[in-house]
Amino acid sequence: MRLINRVLAALLSLALIAVSLLLIIEVIVDRASHRTAVVNWHTAYHWAQRNSWAAGSIRVTSGILILIGLVLLIAELKRPRVSRFAADPAGAGADGIDTAYTRRGLSAAIRSAVTAVDGVRSTAVKVKRRKVKIAAVASAQDRAAARSLRDPIAEAARERLTALKLRRPPSVLVRVAPRSR
Amino acid sequence: MHADRTNRTMMVLFALLLIAVGLDAGAASIGAYGTHTQHSLLMANPTGHFIGSNGAWLWPVAAVAALIIALLALRWLLALLFSTDRSGDLVIRSSSGAGRTTLANGALTDAVVGEIEGYRGVNSARARLIGDAEDPELVVTAGLEESADFTALRQRIETEALTHARQALGNMALPTQLDLTISTKKASRVT
């Protein structure tokens, strides 16, 4: 979101500069020669003198503005995805150091631990604030054999989380599917 | 930091403005302010009349306000494009108060990176000093090999590299952030 915000902010600041400069130019030219300079705002003025609030275009524009505003507001106020998982300060080597594992690092650590389990063909790991979701594919095509891997996979993931010594280790959720062919 | 906080605040304000304008115009359009307003012309309202009768001084004032807005938006854009959160060079205070020592920002971060990358089990490291040069914060990211002993490496980085950095700055309470990441990459170290 930070990157998107930077792009949106650049566009908004450019739009503000452009609209402000246009307004200044139009006011100066109108005062000097009673003409329009860049934007023919007389057309808009006459349109506003002819149309009422009940016009369909006003409703459509209002709806679009509300929709864009709501989407933007929800995106801005949405809780950002957690990016750091704090390490337990009890295991710190020095005071006053804020140590954490990155989300991507945590995901890679769990994936490597789970992939090392005998019978696991591939793994996808999603790390959320309080939960780690592991979706593994077994080497076997047999559903029962795949199901039997659930506990070893969960155990491997928990062992890895214990080794990382996180302040609040997330819980582990495992789903194992048999190899499709 | 590319004005991230300002960006977010401005975007929230912009969103609220869009919603407010949309709701106001929408309410007038569906007759929430009465059928008289709903069927009146867009300019036939107290605001329109005020603008119409006070245009002689209102538009020059609007132009001045627009100039201020344009300057503020330009400042925002420049901050967005060119600002950085990195500290400048650091001044080391001597205990005697005599003399003045300046430590180049890059010298410290390069030393920290070099030391951490020398540890077995670390495949990469990055460091930067952020904030005010008088009161900086050290931010370090270390990439650990998946086969490494994470706890031992974490303690080694904290007790050695980061403590050395604090000693070099003469500030054992230097705010420090350590981000550990784990990857399947192996360090290209000669053994």
C-alpha cells in the first residue's frame, strides 16, 4: 500500500498544482481581458445554469465520487499486513534491540522445514498475524497416505517456530492434498 | 521517508472529501433537502448567489488561495520525490569535550554489514542509519541460511556486530532494529 500511496500522492499533488495554476491563470486573464485562457469555463457555467440537482448526470457523478471515496478510505484504513514477527526479548544478546523475523523469512523457514518431511512433494506457506497456513502436496496419490502426513508436517512447522523463538508464535494450520497424477 | 505519513493523511482527507461531496450532491439530487432544492438549478442556491454577487473580490482571493495550495502541493511533491529518512554524517562527542570527530554514515553501516556477512550462516546483510544525525537509529537486515542456528546467529549479531556499532558511536543505548530473514540461498563465502 505504501508504494501505491506514493503514486497516488504524486498524482494528487500534480493535480492540485495543475488545477491551482489553471485557476490563477483564468482569474488573471479574465480580469485583464474578460476572456477564457485555457479552459472554456463559460460552457460549464452555462450548463450549471440550465441543469437542476435532479439531473441524472449529478446522481451518476455523486455515486462515482462516493464509490471512489469509500474504496480509497477502506484501503487507507485497512490494517496493513504484518511484516515483522518480533523475536522473544528473553533470548536477546543485548538490551534495547528490536529484533524480528520478516514475514517472508518466516515463510521460507517454515517451507524449508515442511518440505524436508519425508513424503512431501511441495509446500505453499501463508503467514498471517496469528496463523500460519500450510498447503502441502504429498508425493503419494493415495488420500489416506496424504492425510497421514498432516501431523509430521505440523510438528516440523512447530519445531521450526520454536527454534526461531518468537515472542508470540503463530498457530499452525495444515492442509495436505495427494499428488494429482 | 517519502512523506509516507503525509501521503496517508492526505489520501484519507481526499477520500473523506470525495464522500462528503458525493453524499451532499447525491442527497440534493434525490430530494433529501426537499423537492424545492431537488428541482432548483445548480447555481440557484445561497452559495451560487454569494459567488455571483461577490466575484469582484472573491476570485482574486481564490487565486491567492490557489497559489498557496499550489506551493504546498509542490513542497509535498518534492518531499515525495527527494526526501530520505537516512541520517547524515554523525558527530561523535568526546568525553573531554575538546575536538570534533565526524563519522561518515556509510563507514559505520559498511563496517556493520561486513562484520555480519562474515558470520557463518549469514548470506547477506544491509544496514542504514535513519532519523536525525543527533539521534539516529540503526536498522539492520540480515539474511540467514535456512540451515543456520537462528538463535545463536541472532545472539551473535546482537552481542558482536550491533554492540560494536554502538561502541563506535559511543552510545550503548543506540536504538537498533534487527530484521532477520531466512532464505534458501547459500552465502558465496570462501572456506
